[in-house]
Amino acid sequence: MFWPLLRSRASIFMLHRFRAPEIGVEGHDPQILRAALEALRRERFEIVPLRTLFEDFAAGRNHARPAVAFTIDDGYLDHATVAAPVFAEFDCPVTTFVTTGFLDSKLWFWWDRIEYVFANTRLVSIGISVGGRNLHYAWRNPPERRAALSDFISVCKALREDQKGEAVDALAHSAEVDIPSNPPLCYAPMTWADLRRCESMTMTFGAHTVTHPILSRSSDAQSRREIAESWNRLSAEAASPVPVWCYPNGQSGDFGDREIRSLTELGFIGAVTGLTGYADARAVRSAESERFRVPRFAYPDSPEEVLLVAGGVERVKQIVRRES
């Protein structure tokens, strides 16, 4: 362990889907998650609520032992039915960031709609024009189909929000697949009642927009509306909403000063990104904007890797890279 290198740093883990065979969901294995949480408790890491972590950073409070926080993005049904009970078993706080329009059953996520099309088409090749590009996909086996799916999702991530919906509709037309208006159970959201039930365990909730756009590709009005309305909707439904934001996609080009101004004006105490790294208290205190650019680690499905990251091995790698 490299704990002395983590005196002013914490590991925030980012999770998404959880394996639920009964509804056809692949994701993090709950048994492996249990083993990781058990290991963190055994090694006496400080597992802290995300809000507490941000408040400690702001107040200059360091932790006696390496701090760890857990987050989940989006608000799927399996977050409530699978993840919440596992975290509760270990009295482990976790913050789930919900897309409020999803919980209101007004949408299902564009990447899930793409996956649905590729999973349900009877064709073995598709030609489509997207954003001025002519794309052609063909597959002979499941790995090639998954590669086509992954590439099309990557293409859509680079589009404006209005273009993205058009691209998914064009894909469905080319693939001869009708996308249902409501998501199948494997893509379904938790309900607001689920959310309140999870709050009675160890799960808290933060806002993650209304419709999950990449904010930097949205207009000024939409960016502000996505932040404000999602926070207001969550605040109306949750008992103790967490005033920490989570950017959709969360890479460096997906948000900027405009979003940080909105978050500051609306009273948020910080924000997490999809960038990789330790949350650094000194960075947060050195510049006001840094509390809205806090990185996370993608959760590794290995208890051993969780302990290595939380114990500081990635910090050692950062130092070695810097010095070389």
C-alpha cells in the first residue's frame, strides 16, 4: 500500500450496470462487488458518502486512512434492485446520479436504442448516412455485430443532440427494426418510489440532467435547463438530494465554464467527471472551478484491483510518468 501518497486524495469509483439475468442485464457481478466491499472494510479504508467527501475537501479536513467513495450513473432499474441491497449489506454509502426524464418515463437512452436495433435486426449488413458520412456495417458472428454496435455509438457521441436522434431513427429504418416507445425491462429506469426505498438504505441521489445530452453540444438555454430542471425534479422527489453534479459522458470536451457557472449559481458544491484520476483536495482548494472537475476511476471488476487503486498504486504510476 502507498497510503502516505494519498493524504489529500481520495478514490471515487464510477459504476454503471449490474448483472441481473432475470431481466437480461449484463454488468458488474454482485458477488465480485461484495468481495470488493468486504476487502475494503477488512483493510479499514474509509468509505465515505460523496457529499461528505466534497465537504471535507472544502473544509480542509484530511482522512486518517485512504478515503473511497462510490458512484453510479444514470438511474437504471438494476441500480435499485441489485446494487442498492449489496451496498447496504456492507453499510456502504453510494451516490447514484439519475437522469430525471428517464425516471419520468419520458425517454430511454439513445445508446440502449442503438443496442436494441443491433440485437433485433434480422439483417447481416446495414448501410446508413450519418452526419455526412456513409457508413456500412456487416457481421458474420456476435463479436463482429458488437464491433459494429460500438463503432456506431462512437459516431453518435460526436454528433449534436438533434443529429443523434435522427441518426438512431435512420439506423432503425435501415435495419428494419421498430423501436418501441417504452424501453424493454433490461433498459428500464428505476421509479421514484424505488429511489425513495433506496434512500432508506445507504444510497443517495444526485442529478445527471433531464435527457442526458452532452452539455457542451447543447445551446446555452438547453444546458442551463438540463441542469436546473433535473436538480429541481430530483429535489421534489428525493428526501436528501446530494448537491454534487455528474456530467453526461464527462470527458474534458463535454462541459466547460458555462456549465460550471450554472452549477455555482444553483448552489452545487461540486461535480464529478468521467476523467480518470484521484480526487485531489489540494486542487479543489486551489481553484474554485476545480471542485467542478473532479475525476473518478472506472470500477474494475476485481477486488484486487480495487484495493490497488484505493491503496495508491495509480498515484505511484502518476508520479513515475511525471518524473519520466
